Amino acid sequence: MITVRQISKRYGPTVALEDVSLEVAPGTTHVLLGSSGSGKSTLLRVVLGLVAADQGEVRIDGVAVTPRARGHLLGRVGYVVQEGGLYPHLTVRGNVSLPAEALGWARERTAERVRTLAELTGFDEAMLRRYPAELSGGQRQRVGLMRALVLDPPLLLLDEPLGALDPIVRADLQAELRRLFDALGKTVLLVTHDVREAVLFGSTITLLRAGRIVQQGPFADLARKPAEPFVTEFLGAQAPPPELRAYF
């Protein structure tokens, strides 16, 4: 569904991406993993068409992602960012309904879709009337996910969707997202710096460093057949210290 070919991007002398290529197969979850500044979020924005690459090509369903072809993405791609990126002056219902309203959906059709998504994510009618400031971080993230799903797109792009949450809420939402991904059968491209999240979600993991791909494949390959010492160093940096391992 997504094909990225030899993408490069610079901001002045800074290399954001260099000769990056990957493919995301339909119905799979592909994780872009790396520390801050590795280029993973820039790559996601290039795929979405929000950032123009200096060279290379991105195709979604065989169609090149260009400013002229942005219309092809409408209704086909859902985008989720940290904290959901919600509009503070709109209720939960208003935020979730925005994409459908922008495409001119009938009010009844939009309302039915919002009800379906509310049931899927555990929101009741009272919650739909709340404003973002009245929600917890985890609830705001659920609203962002509902909005991304309202048009029922086949492709979801998620940029550090759980990065701002505390560990317990994060673990709960990780499990919930895994359930939703399995149930909905979407193609997912997810950005994270969290190794646990990459293992939980990713059928394929692309580890980036300074804008370049270090290694790509299933987690077992990264763990057992590291392409270079950095792979082991990165994975090991998030492992529990020895004195705690006996308790897990």
C-alpha cells in the first residue's frame, strides 16, 4: 500500500532523511523506531504529503504523493498525533465529526459513524458532549483516533500517539490500540521511540538514526542479528536494569 523510494530531505546543512526506502504491505503495522532527531516523524510527514522531499518518491496505492495528488489521500488516510491535536472550542463530537462534515456527509450518516466509533473506544453520550480540556490525556488520544477513523480510511499514520502519557495509561492504550488494529484490519505506519511499543505493534520495524535506515525487519532480527552495534545499544538502553529483571 505504501512504497517509499530513495527519499532524502535536508533543512539547510542538516540531513533529516537520506536515501530512505521501505514498503508497507496492506493490512500490516510498520513501525518507524528511533530517538529524537532520527528522521522518523519527518518521514511520516513526507508520506502524508505535509513535507516535500528533496528527492525520491512516495506512492500510496500506486499513486505518487504530490501536492496535486493530495486529493487522492482524502478519505484514504487517517492521521493521529500526540494529544490528538484537538480543537479546544469543539466538543468531542464536534472534533470527531470534522472530516465527515468537510466532505459533506449527511448529518444522520455522520452521527451514526460517531456512535459506532464511540462504542468501539468506550465513549458514552455524556463524554461526546465534553470539551478537550475536560478530558484526560488518554481520553484526548482516543478522540484523536476516532477522528482519524471517522471516514473509515484503509491507512492510518500515527506520530508518537502515546508519547505524552504516563506509563499506566500508556500501557492500557497500547493494549487497546493493538486490539483495534487487529479488529479493523487497517494498514498502519506508526512512529515511536519506545522499543516495547515497536515490539507490541510492529510486524516490521525500521530503525532510523540521523536520517538513515540502520536496520529493517522483524524485531527478532534486530535483537538477534543486529546490523551494527548501534542496534544492540538502542534496544538495550530501554531494557530494565539487571537488579530489576528478576521481578519481571
